[in-house]
Amino acid sequence: MRLCFYNDDRLGVVREGQIFDVSSALDRIPARRYVALRADEFIAALPSLREHILREASLAQPIPIDEVSLLAPVANPRKLIAAPVNYLDHQAEAQADPATFTAAQTKRINEIGLFLKAPSALVGCAEGITVGKVDRRTDHEIELAVVIGSQCRNVTAGEALDHVAGYAIGLDITVRGPEERSMRKSLDSYAVLGPYLVTPDEVGDPGSLDLQLEVNGQIRQKANTRDLVINVPDLIALASSWYTLEPGDVIYTGTPAGVGPIEPGDIITASIEKIGAMEIHIS
Ligand code: MN
């Protein structure tokens, strides 16, 4: 199943370029007075909503996907976890460019662990990326994004994929420079997630997916997730050994070689095999 949020927070099922409105499923999430949330309530409720969503989708009139504005397929993640330097070819390009990357920034994930991006940076593909520091270099990074489906802590790699709600394309947009990653990668709109959430049954092995990113029609990044230094099950196990993972938490799994600058007016096209493709405008 492919699920998207679109327009004014409508929920849709995506099938062959068409959207079927299943927003009535959201009415089944219990309403309540203000309470601090531990998780994204929609992702947490998804297993219990699945049957209703499939039934509503079969009754809905199709809407062409190009006629809607796609939002992030997870509305309220509490954590955006990200993997630094998780492809060797990206480490090599960073090491070869000391003017852009400090020595510390070229260290591999095995040495430096994970980092967090601010959830407030999250956008869907229709919202676009707004360059926040025009006097600084801002780069694209395409990454397989993993959305956690159920609470877990200290899971083994063998159990890890049981806790996945689905996958999406992530763009870990980054200001280059000496500051902390958490600041350089958390500007508004610097965490793109889209075009929709694809459930694990449609993706299969997350460790053999082609990914590609183009800027203005020119290929910049082309890789396969088999080259991840720490693969998806091991990343979930690692993250869950440091923090409890909650439904809706997103793990950006790291970017391969080919990162490069983007500027206002550019258009990014990003695709991942078995997930889909999306276009993002830069302003
Ligand atoms: Mn990254």
C-alpha cells in the first residue's frame, strides 16, 4: 500500500498515478483534549486502520496525482534520526574535498554514530525547499528513509524490520560548513520526505534498492542501498539501543557520492526503486 497526505491534510491511497481519498480513516483516531504525544498518532493507528483504508479506497473516485499537492507522508514524527557518512564513496568524495568537509565530518558512522534533524524541518515534495542561507553552500543528499511503525527499544537486527511502517524517499538537505550537523541540516524545509509512504510488503528487501537524484535533469547521485556501510536492520538496532523508537520516527539512512550544491530556481528529481519518484522545486 502507498499512502500519502495531500492538499489540506487529506489522506490518500496511491495506485498507478491516481489517488483515492481515504480521509475518513483519520476520523477513527480517537479525538482528545491536549495531551503530550509520544508518537505520530496516524502511524501508530495504521495497523488498525488498514482494513478501513482499503475499503474506502475501493469506493473512492480517482484523482490524478499531478492535480494534488503532496505533503510529507508522516505528519508528526517526534524524531528525525540520520546516518552520517554511511556510504564509502561519499566518504571518499568528502575526504577529497577538504575545503568543503572538515576532517571530523569525513569520519564514518561506525566512529561517530547517529545525529538528529529537527522535526520542524520536515516538508513534503510539493512544499519545496527554501534555501535558508543564501551566502552559504547548500547541498542535496538523497537517502532511503525508513519510517518506524511500532515502539521498540534494544531490538536485534533480526527483529528490526518487524517495526517498520514503510519507506519513502528522504532528502537530507545540508548547509556545508564547520557547524554541528544538527544545526546545518535542520533549517526549515531541509528534511524532505515523499512522495508517499510505501509499506514493506511492496518494497521487500530495503538492502537492494537503486536510488537516483537529478538536478535540472542532470544526474548527480546514482547508487544502490546494498552499499550502505550499516544497513537498515542494523541502523534500527543501533538507533533503538540509544533511544526508544516510536511510531512515526524517521531514519534517514545516509547518502551516497555525488552530493552537490542547489540554488533557488533549481529542480530536484529524486527516485528510489519500488518506492517512486518526486520533483522538488528550490526557492
Ligand atoms: Mn545525510
